[in-house]
Amino acid sequence: MDKKKNLILSVRDLEVYRKSFDAAMEIYELSKGCPKEETYSLTDQIRRASRSVCTNLSEAWRKRRYKAVFLNKLTDAGQEAAETQTWLEFALHCKYIEEEAFRRLDDCYEHIFAMLNAMEKKADAFCRSLSS
């Protein structure tokens, strides 16, 4: 087994980052179909919340020298993921997105929560590896 293959050199190497980035991009594409009157409410909010998962992960990665800050940023990422799920539910009930898209993204965010939780439990390992 090639250990270099699994080496995490940047936040972009984290599966949870890639998954949350891809979900944010899918939400961006889906939100283009929202009505104009939702521009400054649902559309902006769901885009902001979904993108904030990634930005908080990036901040956590750069702050992992300080375990408490690392954990705080992971918590913030989780909160933004939860907010995104709520906005997705509004979009579904307003019939701006299909049930299939909602289920797929909701499930994706549940996986993101699980990965964030695993990172929290292994914070010492992340905070010890300061190679970037």
C-alpha cells in the first residue's frame, strides 16, 4: 500500500472538504432555478451556508496548531451544514428543488456531519500533524 496516496498535505486532500465543496457547487447550480424574489433570502442564504462548511474547514486546517480553535472551527462547519440542510428543506417545500435532489444532498450532509464528528474525536492526530 502506498502511504503517500493517503497523505494529507492540504485541506483539499480531506474527503470531508471535497464532499462539502461538491455539495456547495451542486447547491449553487440548483439555486439558479430559484425565483428572483428569493435572491436575497433563500438563494443567498443556502449558497452562503453551504460554502461556509468549506471555509470553516479551511480555517480549522490552518488553525490546527491550537486544538481549541481547531475544534471550534469544526463545530462552526457542522453548524453551517445544519443550516444548509434547513435551507434545503425550505427549498423542497417551496418546490424549488426535486425530492431526489433534496434526499441526495441531505444524505450528503449527514455524511459530512459524521466525518466532522470523526475529526473532532481524532483532533489530537490532526493537531499534531502540522506539515502545511
